[in-house]
Amino acid sequence: MWKSYKNQKDHRALIRIQNDPNLGRKSQVQLPATINNMENPNNENNDSVIDISPSRANSPVPLTHVARNAKNPSVFQIKVVPAGTINEANRILENNSQMNDQSVIKNDSILMPTQKRPNPKNSNSYRSPSISPSKYNDWDKFQVSDPEEEEEEVTKESRVGKKLSELTTKRVVILVLVLIFIVPLFQSSAFFDSDKGYTIGLKFLATMSLNSNKVKLSFSDYNQTFTDYISQFKGIDQPLAYVYEPVYGFTYIFCDPATLRDDEKEETHLNYGNYANDFVAILDIREKLKLNSIINITRTIFVCIVLTMAAYYFTKDADDLALKPIARMIERVNKIASNPLASKEETIQVNKGSMQFETTLIENAIIKIGTLLALGFGDAGSEIIASNMAKGGDVDPMMAGKKQCAVFGFCDIRSFTDTTEVLQEEVMLFVNCIAEIVHKTVDKYGGAANKNIGDAFLLVYKFPEEEVIYLPDGTLDLKRSRVTKNVADLSVISFLKIIAGINKKPQCLKYRYNEKLCLRMPNYKVKMGFGLHFGWAIEGAIGSVFKIDASYLSPNVNMASRLEAATKQYGVPLLISNELHRILSKKTQRFCREIDRVTVKGSKKPVGIFTVDIDISVLIPSEEKGYTKAELKEKHKNAKANILDSVLSGEEGIKASSFFDIDKDLLKMTENVFGVFRNTFFEAFDHYIKGDWGACKSKLDLCFNQRPDDGPAATILGVLKESNFMAPSDWKGFRELTEK
């Protein structure tokens, strides 16, 4: 269909283009060329001949279209616009008038550098764009390819198809060879030859009878010869059943030939003289026939076995290379639809050997897509993923929300603005380093990361559906069960473990020695604030069809954020609301210290604020143990399973609060929680709530003697000072939290 001729001497490429109306349907651009109706002795089809010559590029020419082969940039396809369509050519040029004089990439094609466009309204002044020979000294490298060859490249056989073809060919060859070499063994001729001895003996008798006068053979000799002939065929697999000798009338009958079927006997008739009857010998071949039947049955069974094995291996190849991977893909898609978050636990498939099959690549792509969906949407978006995967039709991310009962946690990185200005591009590594500790710890203790907001993270601990009570007024409450207490306890424990992690993990500790950070913020340490609150929220998609986030909307989420922000005011790393405190186990409640009662902006309901006193200075930095990513992933998976299986298994499981007794980090950080200071502060706080602020001040002074840097005591003392240590007349045991 296409032919090209190259002339290395004058750098011309002559291309014969068969007159085909289908040419030029691919994406094309303009290229100047001179079209000459050159004489070609081989031009039997009266085809056009194009002369692409740099030296003649400025000649007036009709428009020529060129498409570049995406796989080989030096290969072009050319279509000629008929000479009578200059106006159409001008229209195309006018539509492309925005192109400049530089090379332009358009639809995987190349527009060669050209001169400025002529006025398209004046077709008579049209001159072809030019090509500078100085810029394209390697013009001879450009050639035109055969579209059929390009189609072959596009339809290149897949690796799966190639492997399947190779296996099929190999098995067909083996099958044919087996049949060729083995099947002949299952024939009667392979086990015994056809017995023609009886025929030869009969001929001998007939010959003797015919020449008896010449050789003067006596009757007794002839009779002996007949007897010997008969005796030779006694006691063998194929005996003589009947023999008749017409000269003397000898007859031998071993069995009646009439009782034998035609296929059970073999007859020979001879008559060498003018006898009335023939010499007759009938051979009993029943044993041969029986053996032949057994051989045929065996051959049939063998062929069936061979064909069955061949069919099995042919099917096995198709199953292993195509059908089973497709079944696994369907299974994975259904798994994503039923439990989107489970896709994070899937393992990437790897083919044995260096070649990765397309089915494996697609299967791994499904795993990766599922993992990315789970990571992108999180636990809050699992319903969106499951719904859209399970139903047909277009993707519909906009769905009604669902009311959930959960513990909401907010945490924020301190001094993040300064850190960003110092670290610049490396701030992403800094944030992700902290995010890994936060997300991994929360996931390990049964929670889920929901939002990453720059320097802040929203974390959620949902309660099992069966533990939630739906009240008639539309509000939610929880059953007072071990499971609900354990979930609440785990939320507090996981936040304490995060605090331990950022103060002992090498990836965070290294920033303490960053010169730029220490110069900007002396004695720099990674610090975070944490807020925990329990309540309801609407879980669902927020946004539009252009961009959505799966998250939670509720005043309770805002409360967690306000508690986190208030940690700066109280000088503690963690604040817990009284709503969460009331559902904690008794043991975990003992570790909590109530430090204030406030109302927040937008709410008149007072909130009790608690903290957990910890000492991070006793933590010992951990060491990198050289685990691989796969080993770390497996270790985390097993640890998470052990915790959740033992803690969330109802009355038979262990209590989450037991971690305060067995976890090394928690034991060290809370070692000095209980003591004189704690009791003194409780007395001061009791006076504070009752409005006896003078007595409160006295007790706070004792607190400072025992712990001078206690943040909550300093905060309450500041409140007392504002009112000159006198409670307001309208004091109700709580104050308004003025700072967010």
C-alpha cells in the first residue's frame, strides 16, 4: 500500500501512495512538499509520486498531510490533498493560524518549523511553508513506513498470548509424537504375525496329491504327511478347526466350522487338479480375535487418557494464564465492593521469572487502585466505594450521609509555620514522618485516619453498630459494655502511644539536631497537641462531582478541634472531654485529671476538661532494627490483630486498660501520676468549682511548690487573678473558654 525510495545522494525520498480513500484518517499535520507527476516504469496503478526535497521546498505546492509514527519519530505517513482543493487547504491553515514558527507537537504528530503563514484569504499568493536544509542535514533519515507494518506493531501479541501459544504448540507436538510412536504398539501385528503356515501345509498336501504318481508316494506316506500337518496345529492359539483332503477323502474336525462366526475363522480353498472338491483348511482364530479386541480396547483407553491429559493441560494453561487471573480480578473487585478497606491488606502478585504477564499487571493494578481508594477515602468513604462498585451505571459519589457514634480525635503539629519556612521542600518528609507514627498507631489500636490537613490530623474510633442505641428523639447513645469501654480506652491509649512515638522514634528525634531548626527555635523538639471527644457525626461525602472528601460533619468534631487548640492554653499535650471520660473504664478514668469546666463558642452546655499526666523525659530513644517494609507491614498486621481480637471480643476478651500495666512506654510515662500533688490539685479544683477562690489559691500555691511548671494550675491561677481571686456573683461552676 505504501512504498518508499530513498536517494542518499540528493537526500530525496520518493514515496508511492496507492490511491486509497481511507488514507489520512489518522491525526495529521502539514508538511511542505513538491508534488510531481514523475514517470515511474513500475507505476501500473497510476499512483501519485511525492518528491520531498529540501532544495525545492519553497515551490508552490498543494497541501500535504504527514502523521508521525508514535513509536518511531523518524517514520512518517503522508497523504496528498488533491490539487483542486487549495481552498480547503487554506481553510485548514486558517484554523491552525495560531501555530508559531517553532516545532509544534500536536496529537502525537510533529509540525515542522515553517515560515509565517500567508494570507489565507488570497489563495493566489499561497506559497508552501519552507524547511531549512541547514537545520535538517539528516533529512535522509526520514522515511515513510508501511501502515500494515504499523498495524502489526499496534497489534503486537501479548505476553499471555505468546506464552499460551508456546505452551499449546509444545503440547500439540508432544501429543502428536506420543500418538505416532505409541499407538502402533497397540496393534495385533506388534504381538504376533499372521499365521500362514496352515496355508503352506495345505498347498504341500495338494502338490503331493497332484504328483503322487510321479514320486510314487504310497498311501501310508501320504497319510503320515496329512497326520503330521494336522499335528503341527494342535495345542496352539490358532488351531486348525477343519481340514478336508478330497483325493483320499481325509477329513479332520477339531470343531464344527458352522459354530464359528465369519470373523472367528480363516478359510483357505485350493484345487490344483480336476478334483470335484477343493482342499479346504479352516483356522480357528478366536484367540487372536480376543487378543485383538483387548488390544483395541487398550488402545482406545490409551488414546482417551492421552486426549484427557492433553485437554487437561490445555485447559490448565488457559486457566493459569487467563481464566484464574480473571476470576481473581472479579473476586478482588467484589471484595473491594463488600469491604473496601480490606484491599489495603492485599499482596501484589509476582510472576515466577522475569516476565510479567498482562493479567498479573491488571490484577496488581486492581489491588493498587483498591488500596489507593481505601487510602484516599478512608473508613468514612467505604460506603461510597462499596455502593459504586456494587451497582452498575455511572459513578455517583454524592450520597446521603450516615449518622455514626464515635470518638473523634484531633492532633496538631506545633510551630508548623516556622518549621515549614525552615525546611522548605523537606517539610513534606517531616509531615509524612509524623503522619506515619500517628496513622500507624491509631490503626493498630482500632482507629482510622480520616483527614490530613497540613499540620493537623482528624482521627476516628467508631463503635460497633451493635453497641449503638438509637433513641426515639434521634440521638445516639452507647451500651455500657466491655467493648464500648475498650474502644474508648484504646482511643486514649493510642494518643498516649503517639506522644511516646514522636519522642522516641529515630525519624522524629533527628529533627532535634537539625541546625536550621535549632537556629530558628533553640532546643527544638517535635511537639503536638491532642484533643479527644465522644459524640455523633454525619459520615459521608463532602464536595461535588469535581472533588469530594469523605469525612464527618458535627459539632462534636469541632469540639475535638477546640480541645486540641486549648492544649496550648493549659500547657498539656492532651485534653479529653467529659463526654469521653464518662464512657472510659474506671481504671482509665483514674489516670485522668479534671482541670477545668468551660463552655465553648456556639454552645451553652458546660464541658469538663481532663488530661492525663505523663512524663516524656523518661522515655528511652528506640533503635532502628533493620526490618524490611514487608516485615514491618506483617508485624504491624499481626500486632493489630492480636490487640483487636483480644480487646474487642466481648466479655471473653481482656480489658484495654490493662495496657497501663503491661506497656513499657505507658508504665514509664505514668509512673508518677499518683501522689501528693494530684490530691492537692483535686482539693484546689474543688474549691474552684464551688467558687471558694481564696481557698483555691492557697491550694494552688501548694501545687506550685510540688510542681512549679504545671500548666493547668497556672491556667486556673490566671483565671483567679483576673477576678482578683473572687468568684463572680453569677458563678455556676464553669467559665467561657475565650480562646479557640
